[in-house]
Amino acid sequence: MHPAPSVILFTSLSGVGFGLLFFLGLGMPAPLGLNAFIFYAIAYAFAVGGLLFSTFHLGHPERAIKAFTQWRSSWLSREAWLSVLALGMTGLGAVAQIFFETRLAVVSYAGAALCLLTVFSTAMIYRQLATVPRWHTPMTPVLFLTYAVAGGALLSGQVGIAQPVLGLLGALQIFAWIQGDGAFARSGSTLATATGLGTNGSVRAFEPPHTGTNYLLQEFVYLVGRKHAAKLRLIAIILLSGLPIVLLVLPFNHMFAALAVLTHVAGVLVSRWLFFAQAEHVVGLYYGKRG
Amino acid sequence: MTCLPKMTDKKLGLVIDLDTCVGCHACVVSCKGWNTENYGAPLADQDAYGEMPVGTFLNRVHSYEVQPEDGLAQLVHFPKSCLHCDDAPCVTVCPTGASYKRTEDGIVLVNETDCIGCGLCAWACPYGARELDGVEKVMKKCTLCVDRIYNENLPQEDRIPACVRTCPSGARHFGDLGDPNSDVSKLVAERGGMDLMPELGTKPVNKYLPPRPKDQLSSDQTPTQSLQAQADNPAGFFAWLDRTLEKL
Ligand code: SF4
Ligand code: SF4
Ligand code: SF4
């Protein structure tokens, strides 16, 4: 799949933002006044910033409001609802903590739950697609949620939680990569099933329908070199999990904490780039570009 | 609403005969022509006369080579457009309700004024049947020429999809695949019509008729083999020529 910057920034940043809002909702920490303002400002910068990036990949962002109508069938529509509800609910809690110096427990816990549901719905947009075998697995929501919790724990300064979750995240991500590498082959879709010509012999793409490129090739047939991908995976794991863990183990220092956040977010961006760039869509079969 | 209808009154669709298609792309051109001049946003091209032309098409013709275990390779031309699936994943993912499947005839359409151009429906389609238009930024797909098939301003023989009307080899058939007694259903039954990527559970309405078995030539009977035989044992004029040249 085409690794569009808008979608990479959207899923990465909003995941971190909702992760932080999740911990603030749990009251870990439960800052008041100016302190609360700073924490919530950072969380909203990530969450709302990410959501704004998502509108850049729409052909008609001015009609985005229509995306709220089909929540009965569409995960994208559910995500729209859940993100607005999560921002609204945590916003109420934030106003109480910043301006009235009180914590609304019920509102905050509801906000925390909505934050995780929002991240879950984002993941389900990808998980539901049988056309992209690498994404079509329960690992997709598991990973997205772990990313959000790890990033949230790191940003909210929950060092005790952040360390094990960052470790778990690294392990889950490596497992997902290995599992994902064989997903297309296991899906059973081949040029033979795509064309129905398999019973007559072995099928080879002889001539494409067009000499130039087209929307399908640009959007769905992105090829990353294997060596290139292996290097990027290593870089991603070191940045998103390895370095932050080391920085957290060192004696506490605000510089190290900030550095841990920065490397983690950089690692999330690299791994999200791979999430899209390495995802193989079955339509590539018709162009002889798979397997 | 982008929930799918439980069932549709008719299942209008195409039956494409891979045995007779000659790969002329006439259906591609007539589709582009009709759908650029009629219903909905025109199918735009970018850099049409430049170095990197790109454009929106609702129907595209691939060509595949099929190599049997023994015997000659076969070239199969393969037109592909929306299959108007019964279980259309492109419809249920749509957040705006722009994509829908009609209850009356099963045609899958996009309401272009509701489409936000998110592209998710194209991601969900296994067949590459949807393309986001480069100029209008809305999703385009085959409408089964919904503006021809019911159009009373057209003579009766033109009330079929443009591609079917145009095909010079009679490789494209249009009809109600929900009616077991329709001509298209009979054709599918007779020729073993098949679904594309049945493993994805989309239940396509459009069917493909597999190429018929070719005349069986054993490997020592291939056309090149017989030329070789002529060269080895020349007869008539070639035998005389051969002998004469030998003497020189
Ligand atoms: S072929 Fe693709 S666009 Fe057409 S109905 Fe099926 S899934 Fe949808
Ligand atoms: S591109 Fe348009 S038709 Fe397709 S899912 Fe998005 S809003 Fe619906
Ligand atoms: S017009 Fe008919 S013969 Fe020509 S490519 Fe299309 S289906 Fe094949």
C-alpha cells in the first residue's frame, strides 16, 4: 500500500495522543491547574493534530461531516464518532481539572475507555480488509492498542508501566512482522484464483492493460526492497522500544525522559511507514506483482 | 445506508467469455466515452499527451499467458470491471453512505455528491474495480450503464451497457443472473462460468466463462516442429533447391 504521509502521521500521532489521554483519564497522573493544562495541551496536540492530518488524504474534506452517518456498518464512521466522543469526554475532565481544580472520576474513566475504543476502531479499519492479508489479523488491533498504551505511559511519566509495555510492544511488533511475512501466501489468493485460469495451467501476467501507471498501481502496488525493509525494521525496534527502555532505566532526568519520548515517536513513525509500505493488496496479483 | 440489502429483486450483471475475447480494448474505449459524456463526474486524464499519462477507467483488459503441463501456451485476454458483488465489501466500509447496492437490480453505485474521496472502498475491493478520479476526487466505478439500460430515449438495442453493445466478438453478455432461466444464467450453467477470487467471499454477480480446450496438438506436432521437419526432409521445389545448393 502507498505509505501516504497523511495516514502515517494520523495513525501514529493520534495513537500517542489518545494513549496519553487514556492515562490522564485513569488519573495517572491527576494534575490540577496549570500542570493539568500542560498535560492536556500535549495530549490534544497529538490527538487532534493526528486527526487533522487524516483529513489531508480525503478528496473532499469539506464533506467530512457525512462520515458520521454510517456507524452501523463502517469502522471509519465509528472511528469518527468515537474520536469526537473521546475528545469531548476527556475535554470535560480537562476543564474540571484545569479551571475548577477537581477531578471528575466517572467522566475521566469514561473518557479513558473511549480513548482506547477510538484506537481500536482505527485499527479495525485496517483489520477488516480481507484484501490486505498482512492487516487481516487480530494482531492489528492488539498492536495498535499496545502502541497507544506504551506511548501514553511514556508521555504521562508512568515509568513503571512504560518499561514492561515498551518491552512487550517490541516483542509483539517483531512477532507481527514475522507472522505478516507469510500472511499473503497463507491467504490462498494467487493469480490462479484471481483469474480463475489455474485449472488450465500455470498463469503468468503477459501484458498489463495500460502502458503507464494508474490509481491502482500508485495506491496498492508499492514495493519495498527486502534488505531496505530489514534495516528499517531494526531501526524501528531500536527507536520505539530499545532506546526508550534504556533511557528509562538510567537515573531519572528530564532530558532523558524527553529523549525517550522523541525516540519512541520517531520509532512509531518508522514502523507505521513499514505497516503501510509492506502491506500487499491482492489487486497486485492482476498485475503480476505478487508472489 | 451502506448496510447491504438482504436480497435484491434482480441480479443484473455481465458474463464475460474469455474464450472469445480478442483483447481489442474496444469495450474500454466505449466505456470511457459513454461514462465521460453522461452520468456523473467525467473520467479524467492527466498529462494525456505527455510523458506520464494517467487516467480513470472503469474497465481494463489484462492479458495472461497460461502454460499447460504439456502443450502450447495460450494467451487469454481478460477484461475486468466491477463485478457488482452480492457481498460487496466496498459498500459496508463506506463511512458516508455514498456507496450502496440497489435493492431493485443489485447494481453497486456511488452517490458522488456524498463521497468524501477517502478511498477506503477501493482498498476493500479485491478486483481493482474502483478508481479515485484525479480531477473530481470522487470514487468512480462501473455503473453497469444504469443511464443506458433503463433509458427510454435510446432505441431498444442500445439499452445495454456500452461495453456489451460495442464488443465486436460477442464476448460480453448482459442480463439477470438472479433468474435461472435468463440467457446469461443458461450460458453460465452450460460453460461452467466462474467467480474471481471466490475465497474472499464477495459473491460476485459477474461471471467469467473459461477458455474452451484448444485443439490437442501433441508436442511433436507443434507448428515449429513441422517447420523443422520440412527443413530436414525437403520435398518438391525446396528439394531441388536444396540439391542445387549442395552442388555449388
Ligand atoms: S467488484 Fe469491487 S467495487 Fe465492485 S461490488 Fe465487488 S468489491 Fe465492490
Ligand atoms: S471514497 Fe467515497 S464511496 Fe468510497 S468509501 Fe470513501 S466516501 Fe465512500
Ligand atoms: S470489446 Fe470484447 S473482444 Fe474487445 S477487449 Fe472488450 S470484451 Fe474483449
